[in-house]
Amino acid sequence: MIPLTLAEIAEITGADLVGAAPTDRVTGTVEYDSRKVGRGGLFVAFPGEKVDGHDYAGVAMAAGAVAVLGSRPVQGVPMLVVGDALTALGRLARAVRDRLPRLTVVGITGSSGKTTTKDLIGQTLAHLGEVVAPAGSLNNELGLPHTVLRATAETRYLVLEMGARGVGHIRYLCDIARPDIGVVINVGSAHLGEFGSVERIATAKSELVTALTADGLAVLNADDPRVRAMSALARGRVTLAGEAPDAAVRAEAVVLDERGRASYDLVAAGRRAAVSLGVTGRHQVGNSLLAAAVATSLGMAVPDVAAALSELELMSSRRMDVFDRADGVTVIDDSYNANPSSMAAALTALAEMGRARRTIAVLGYMAELGEHERAGHEEAGRLAAELGVGLLVVVGDAAAPIGAGADSVANWGGKSVLVTDQDAAIAVLRDELRSGDVVLCKGSRYRTWQVVDALRETAEAAGVQA
């Protein structure tokens, strides 16, 4: 964060200084995890049902914090006391963003692919200047301001992921971050149970476009009709990116290798350059094109963009992370989260990688689908069967409709197995796995990663680099 005195922070957040010197300066990072506080930092204490951050105020001070921002005084600790610490954090982030006039802020939203696209954009823009784009999904009213507060006077590009569980959420995040460039990836059915309809999801995602000023740039997925339609809402420039013939930034001649990695010709600004992606999945073509559109808009030459895209790596864990075991089994770890759109992309990638091999999908529950829960799970199962998945391991009763959907596909040559938990899924794999198999593990934060870790531990025990 840029250096600020406690008096300045108090004025920004409306805090009362209790036992704190107004002239003391915060020169380090702002953290809400006391274990991450360093010298010169500010600790934000949130009350909670199980853990109360105020109880760790002393720990933060011992680690070098200048003061604690919280909702009640703590004896012996210099405090900035506010009515609501989360609101105060947002105000502080907005003030820091306003004091960095040379900063370009890129906001990214979509029903799926936000974190990966954020990672791709961040790595590409690193060729132009200092970037803040931390790994992981820091995309809500806590994670986004925390990320904004990592920007300093040296930061040139701040790349932010923006999530939503209702209309108005992205608008709030945009009020904090004031994006210069807005990237919309897709409109799908993630959080459908909370939104109620895909149309309301589209409305929520479009808040990023309507938040841009007349000087802003909307980078839109040309291949998603609902995203393309947001062009009409933009007050400033619009760039379409995708495989559509009219996309200003597009991919042509797409081919996939045996690992499901795409190569294509990047076409933009009247130039053409070859791209060979190092990340797995046909859907990464669209994600990388959005990164290319942002980079070219900021002055990066097309050949340089193509070279940068070809160097991209996975930055955030458990997202299409592919590793091979010593026994010839390939594992796709996409276990961080799941919704119908990302599930479809992962299953498609599994099928692409397993064209001449047996494919196995270990799938868990997809959360927040509301009244569409059964239909969403059945559709995932049908797709798995239509793509020729050989063995479908469905984890937990809540996910059982996945198996029912697969079994409903006539002439499917595979089989589905319903297991109670992760340990049971691991036991099935131990019995079933054979050399050459390709295994996908995916679920909605339903501990599906435990299956991956069991497979990864086996690989590491055999001396294989994962």
C-alpha cells in the first residue's frame, strides 16, 4: 500500500483513533490474517462466529503492525475503530486507487474462467510494467479491496477478478476499483440459485461494462451472445475478442496437441502471429484472446503478445493442473470449484486429452444452482457420457443426478459409480486405474481435491515430478 498516516486512514474510513498516534504511518501491507502481517502493516480485525480477529490484535502488533482497524477497542492496542470494518476496508481501497493516477485497472468478470483469465492477463501485462494480480480467487467485497491495497506508486497494472452472487455486487466492486478496462468472459449458470435466472446473471455481469467511463474500454467475448450484446451498454470503446469472424482480436486455425493445449494464429490490428499455449483446455483459447485484447489495447505489439501468450503458466492452484504419474496415468486437477459452464469445459478437455485413452471423471456436487440443481447435474452427466467418458465416479448423494444423466444416454459404453465420500472414490480408483488412463477430478469445493492429493502423493512417492 502507499504510505498513509493513521490520521489519514481515520479520515478516509471515518474511524476513531483509540490509543493510536495520528502521525504514525502505515508503510506495509494491509492484512486480515494476523499470520501475514509484517512490519509497518495494518491489521484488519473482523468479528466472526468461530474466530474473532480482535482476539489476534496483539499477535498482529507483535508481528510489526502499526495499528489495528476493527469494530471495537482492544486494550493496549492502537486502534482505528469503525462501525463496519468491511465497509472501511472498501473506502480505504478506493482512496488508495484514487491516489494512483498512473495506475491502469483491469476488471474481469464472468460465470467461469475469471481466475485463469486474470492470471493470463497479469502475466501478459508484466511485459509492459509492474503488475499486481495475485494468485487465487480474491474476487469479493473482501478480496478485491485487499488486492487493491497491494498497489503502490510503482504499480502500473492492477488486474482484478470480480465475482457476484446478486445484482449490484459488481457495481459495488467497481465503485471501489474504478476499472479502466472491463473484461467480460461469459454468462453461464454459476450461482443460478441465488440469481434466479440467466438473464439476471447477465445483468449482474454487465455492471462492469456500465461502470466504465467514456474513456474506458470494454473487452467482450465475441463468441457469447449475451456478452456480445453488452456492447450496446458501453459508453466508451468496445473490443470483441473470440473466434467469430468479426472479432477484432481473434484466433484462426486452432489445433490441439495430445495434452489438450491449443495452438492458433492470433489475428489483431492487421497482424498475424503464431501462439502455442502451455495451458490445457480448448476453452483457454478464448481466455487467452481476452488477454491479447487487453495487451494490444495498451500498446503491446501483436508478435510480442503472441510470444507472451506462448509463455503463460498456471498461477492459481487446482485449475486445469495436469500431471503425469510414474505408472502412466495422467491426472487433471480442476478441483477448486465447479459450475455447469466450467464442468463442461473440464469434461471437454478430458475428452480431448483422452482420445486414444480411457477417461475417468471423478465429479462432486455443484453448489448454488437452486431449483436448477437436478437438471444441472443431469446435464453434466449426459455430457460426460456423450463425450465418451469410460468411468464416471460420482461423489456424494447430492451429486447422484450426474450418474443418472450419464446412464440416460443410449449406447453409452461407460459406467457410473456412486460413492459416499472422497475416501470411497479413492478406493475405486485404486482398484480401477491402469496405465494410460486420464483422470479428471472436479467439484464445487466439495473436497474433491482430496482425491487429487491421494493420486499426487502416489506420484510423488514414486519419485515423479507433479
